[in-house]
Amino acid sequence: MTTAREFPRVAEILPHAGAMMLLARVVSHGGDDTVCSAEIDDQVLLRSPSGDVPAWMGIEYMAQCIAAHAGLVGRAGGERPRVGFLLGTRRVTFHVPHFRRGQQLSVRVRRVWGGSEGMVAFDCGIVDGATGALLAEGRLNCFMPGDAVVGDEV
């Protein structure tokens, strides 16, 4: 795996923009694995008045880490970031009710089956960046059409 300082900015590899960009950076990437970080701060969508974010937002953090993985794989092949679609989840468990304001999250994804185009599945987890405590986990199933890139209408 390579280290964070070798990676492009998240905005360069994700098909997201503005407030929908929930990841802070790519931490590591190699083979079928990618780790990203997210920070629960004032810019995060759907926060409560206390600044906390409901744990179910973890599904979007995991999906964006999958998109970062796909973006890095595509970039290595000279491709633009592609659009992907979350089709469903399996065995998703939230071990906390919310992510706390100021909390640093480590979002980890590992491709378990599928190719670079079409159906793919990733085992995912979110851990507390300070303690390593498991906060959420599950499998996300996605579809990545081979011809839909950022900027195209879908």
C-alpha cells in the first residue's frame, strides 16, 4: 500500500462536489483495499444541533470510499472518475447511534468480488481514528457502468 501524501485530492477522484464531498483524504490504497478519512465537523450534512451526525450516514462514507477506490484504479489506467450506483447493503451494523462532532473516522473498503465494470461488492468498516473502535460495518453492493464518467448525463 502507498501512503496519503502520494494521493491526489479527493475532489480529483470522486464524482462528488461541494457539500456532498464527505471524505477528507485518501490514507492508503493498494490492490483491493482503500482507506479514507472523514472528519465530523461543521461542514458535514445532516448534523444535529450538537454537531453529531447519525450513524446511518456511514453508508455514504463507505460508498464514497468505494468511489475513491474506483477513482484511483481508473486514474492509474488514465480514465476520468466514473459514476457508480449504490444498489444495496448486506449485514450493515451500526455500533454507535451517531458520529460525534470533531471525531476523526477511518473508512476502510475491500473489494470482495466483481470487476472494474458492472457489479461489485465491498466489505466496509468505519473505525474511530483515535481509539480504533469499530463504529460501523457491512457489505455494499454497487454498479459501475463502463461508459458513465463524471460530466456525462446518466
